[in-house]
Amino acid sequence: MLPSSAASEAEELDLISQLPDSILHSILLLLPFKDSGRTSILSSRWRHLWEEAPLRLDDYYLCHNEHLVSWIFYSHRGPIESLHLYYFTRDTVDRFMESAVQRGIRELKLAGFMRRPYQLPSSILTCKSLHQLSVVACQFPQAVLPSIFPNLKELRLSCVMLRNDQLQILLSSCGSLDTLQLKDCWNSSVSSVSSPRLRKFTWKSSTVDELIIEDMPNLESLMLDEYTTRDCKVKVVNAPKLQLLGFLCADFQTLQLGGTLLHQQPASIFQVNAMPCRMAMLSSVKVLAINMEQSFNKTLLDLLRCFPCLEKLFILKYGGSCYKTHVDKEIWNEHSSLSFLDHLKTVTVKGYYNSQSDLELLRYLVGHGKVLRKIILLYSKTFNDEKFVEAKKRQFSVEKRASSDLELCFFIDTKNNVHFSLWNELIWER
């Protein structure tokens, strides 16, 4: 225990504590929830700062303890920055919602894991401070208000039943919506989406036969489930600013992008029907994610040929190592002058197996990628052998390269690989 004079001197040297409350509140907001609360024991200056700073409350980090979460929520006197609730009774959530709206909540994550879906209260629908909303197994009121979520930027819905007319009312009412993520939210066979403001749209459904993107003049990112284009028809009517597109299945049947119709017959015969002047949407795509089974084949190159300005390519492989798969090397030689090679800078392959097909793809990219900067290969733990990795690096370092700046990277394919945050952004959050 420091003498009173020494403690006083220590406090005088504490320059951080001399900062205004508003700055200290911002610092507390950047700390993990538990660490933020622990600052109250530092000194008398910090004792009540936590209670007044914006609150980030997530019941997951409190072991879903309803009593503890409730005590923290009602003991805190400041505004609500974010609130994440998953295993709570309906009455508790109702009380939380009323108080959270009054305290200017900005982010809400809510899961209705109850006997029946939790109906969002009207106070949340009209909350002006709410910027991000994520709900699971909840439902909207039958009579949706004319104007809802006035300042909402991001909306993520999972297992929320929506008819097409309800979705369009939702989109037309949210005047500031920028990002929309829908997962298993439909009870119809055909879904149509249209929004003049939306920039990012992520979609997954196992029951819809056709997805139609009607009119999205500001759409920049369209992320689909890995098997969407294989199981249903996808039609993008108008999205002139589209830059990121995925996942496209290599065995898709019909895909329409603007005035371009991509069609693959059962015999893997690839067809492109379009007037040259109507392929502008394909030229706008800079980032492409492809999901394909087993070996790389002519379909992959036919698909890449449709995106002449591609800069980043992500390939998700599945279905085994394919060592015995026949590889037609002439396929690669015939496509040595594809225009996308003039722009392609990075390639990531998730599911690299060192098969003959994989090696031919690498040789093709290394030999013809004129501006390639990096090739990232995520390989199975089966190949977790330093000798294997070094041998491959030496093999491709001596081969003729079209780009002198090319870097070849091998990494073990692990779920939480920190090297691939970009890849994690592309894959649907499970």
C-alpha cells in the first residue's frame, strides 16, 4: 500500500487520467468488455467512468447468465453502443429493448431461440439511433409501419420468413440501408430483390429455384452461397457497379448478368450468349470467387474468359485429391492470351492437393500472369511437410515467370488462419 503522499504523486504523473471524460469514454469503448469494467478499480478518477461510457454488452462472454447481464445492463447509466442477446426469455428481451432504444442503441444482435419466433417490437422498428441489426429466428409484425429503420446501415436476417412483397417494403422503407445479408429467409420458389441504394448483398437459400436481382444501380458486392448457382437460376438484370461476385459454381446451369447469358449444358458444353456492347457488367467485376469440384478443367477457363478485368480470384475446391484425374494440357496452351491475365494480381486456392490438375493451373498462372503479385495456396494438413513446401517453391522459382514480382505462398488450411481475412470475408458466416 502506497503512502498517501506517494499515491497522490502517482496520480499527478498519470497523464491519461487527466484527459477529458469524452476521450476516456472512447478509450473504454475500444477495450474488451471485461477489461473495460475492470478499469473502475484503478483509482477514484476511473471509478464511475465505465458506468457512463458507451456500453458494449454481449451475453456470450458472460456465459449467457441472465441475472448477471441484467444487473450490468441496469447498473450502467451511459448510452448503449451494442447489445447481443441470445438465450433470454421474451419478457426480459422486451424490457431490454425499451430501455436500449431510450439509451440510443446503435447495434443489436438478437436470436429468438424460444418456442416460437420473437416478434420485434415497434420501438426497434422506428429506432433512429440503430445502425446495425442482426436477428435470428425472429419475425416482423404483420402490419409493417410505412417508415422503419430510418438510419439503419446494415441488416442481417437469418431464418426470418419473408415474402417478396414484405422484402420490398422493407427495402423501400430503409432509406439508409447499405448492407443486406439474408440466410434461409424465403418461403417461395422465386425471389426478386430490388434496391436503389444497396451496395452489399449476401444471400443463401436452399429452397428457392430462381433469384432475380432486378434493379440495383449501386450494388458493388454480390455474395451467394457456394452452391446457389448450381441449384437455382440466378439473374442479375441491372447492377452496373458490380465489383465482387461469388460464389459461382463451375457446374452451374444458367447465369444471367445484364445482357450476358452464361449457360452450361449437361455435357459440360459452355455457352455465352451476348452482344459485345452488353457485356459491361462482366467488365466491372474485379473480384471473383469460384466454387468447383475436383480438377481444374476447360470450364474454369471458359468462365474466367467472361471477366476480362479481373484483379483478384478466389477458388474453393472440394471433392478429394484427384491424383488420378486426367488432365488435358492442351486446354491451358490454347488460352495463353486471355485478357484477364493482363489485370490479375492475386489468386487464392483453398483446397490445394498437389494433384496434376493443381500443378497445371499453377504453371499456367506463373507462366502467363503478367501482373501477378501473389499466389496463395491453402493446402490440407496431409501436406504439412516442410520438404514438400520447399520443393514446390524451388520448382516454380526456376520455371519461366511472366511476372518478376510474383510471390508463391503455401499455408496450412486451418479454420482460423489469420493470414486470410480477405478470404474469410468472402465465405458465408456459418
